Amino acid sequence: MKIILNGEKYEIENANLSVLLAGLNLTQDGWAMALNGEFIPKNKLAAIILSEFDEIDIVRANPGG
């Protein structure tokens, strides 16, 4: 399935947001996510199944910089 991740095309298997994040090796701290323009709380990630052409934006904190 194709999604848009931080403005770039990205190919994944059918998955929820937790699986996507695990594949990206993101820890549970220091980032925020929006799906199709809406903020997603971290406690809801496993419940959200991705669809074709979903747009995901992940922003990471950059302390000290």
C-alpha cells in the first residue's frame, strides 16, 4: 500500500500506526504524529489502521538545537 510519510511516497504492508512506527525505529518519546492533518495521541496508535494514500507527518523534537 502507498502512503505519504513526511511529504514522501512510502510503500508499506497493510498495518496500523504502531507497526509503521516500529518499522521506522521510533521510540515512544520525542515525537508527535498527524494523520491526514489530525493529531493522533500515542495511546490511539494501535487502533488506527492505515489506508491507501493516507498522509502521515511525524515531527521529532530536537533538544539543544
